[in-house]
Amino acid sequence: MVLALAGLSAWIGVADMSWEVFWVSRLPRTLAIVLAGAALAVSGLLMQLLVRNRFVEPSTVGTTEAAGLGLVVVTMLAPGAPLMAKMLVAACFALAGTWLFLRVVRLMPVREIILVPLIGLMLGGVLAAITTFLAFHNDLLQTLNSWMTGDFSGVLRGRYEMLWLVAALVAVAFVAADRFTVAGMGETFSLNAGINHRWVMGVGLSIVSLISAVVVVTVGVIPFLGLVVPNVISRMLGDNARRGLPWVAVMGAGLVLVCDILGRLIRYPYEIPVGTVMGVLGAGFFLYMLLRKPSHER
């Protein structure tokens, strides 16, 4: 199914198909969609396991907003910095934003399952406001908008290769999947199982932050993907990360391919950004989760 969607995505376009168009534009775009979709879905699964809450993912806890803030700051201070340097700075900011969220959640007297993502959304709103303020005063609003809206229309050969890094991060996540599953059961359980809970948390959140930074730098923000996919797979296969992670990656890639195809067909020959399509679908799913009958936390 995913292969069929990838073939359809590679075939759709305004320009007539030729070998040069396929090699320079269509193939890189399709690979970027698959890599970004799979990695963001896996990052959502990791965050839900580590935070022990089904409502969280990088775009609902301030991780992506913190990455955007890092990009604006490094662009202000070092506009000529290479893309890899900007990505590393964005990853550091994303990690700091995630740890800030966890710190705030730990200080909550009552940790209601619904309050956790709402606090993350408020934190993300504050970070986004600071980012917009800095971008406005430094004439970077247009650049910021390109980072904050997931869009694959500008992907060409030579401009997406950094996304192969997220494939390596997904592989690391798969190797350590059992440890993430145990860490998601709590610090006490992890210690009894002989696992360093702090180390596993650090590795997991670092993977999430790096994936978020690489995707934001390369194609922009794709919201709610890490929320929708892991919850669907969890209902079908349970909460075992090693068993569910490959399916999360496959479904994440497939869902972004569907959003990309819809975005290119709804107003053909014009294009709606993938981030906009996924935002509408994901927001509806998020509201459904908030309004449905409450379930137990992980």
C-alpha cells in the first residue's frame, strides 16, 4: 500500500514526466516524504512511551516550537552558518524545550492525563510567540513561515539528503525499543529491571529532539502526525515498542503520502502544504481523543 502511494505521489505533478524531472524532483520528494513521515511517527511513539501519556507528541509539548526558536536565534546571530550547524542548534533548543515541559509537568500537583498536553500546547504557544517576536524585529517572518509549515514542494536533489539522518535515528530507536518500553513503565520498574532510567530517557528525548530539528530544518513542521499514528497502532498491536515501531514507521510514511497527494489534487495545479492538510486531520483526531471516554494512561 505504501509503495503504491509512493508511486502515485511520484507520478503526480504539473510538469510532464521525464527522466530528469523524476530524478531531480519527484524521487527526492517522495523519499523525503517517506523519511520524514516515518521518523515523526516514531518520535511521537517514543515521546508517548517516555512521558507515559497518549496525548503528547513533539508538536503538543513545545518541542517543534523550541526548534523553531533555535533556528531564528542562530539565523540572527550567525546568518552564514551552515545548515548542519543550524540543525544542531535547533536540536539543542528542542531538547531544552522538551526538558522544560517535563519539568513543568513534574511540578503539577495533579497530573491529569488531559492537562499534560494542554500544558504542552500553552508552552508551545509561549515559545511560538517569542519566536514570532524575534522574527518580526529581524525581518525573518517569511523564513520562519517556511520552517513552521510542512511543505515538500521545494524538495529537490541536493536539498533533502539530511533526512537520511533521521533514518539512522529510527534504526537506533528500534535497537533500543525494549529499553524504551521498560522506561515507559516508570522509574521504579526500570531500576528493578536493571535499566538506567535517566540514561534511557536522555537517549529517547535526544532522538526525538534531533528528528524534530532535522525535519523542521529540511521541510518544516508537520503537526499531530506523532499523535495520530502511534495511537492507531497501539489500539491494534498494544504498547510493545519493538512490535509496534515498524508499523508506526510504515503508517507514518503512508499517512504523509496521503496528505501530500490530497494537497496536490484538491486545488490542482496549485498545491496545499502537507502541514496544513495534516494539521486539519490531526486536529480533528486530537479533539476526538479529548472528547471520547477517558482511558488509562500508558
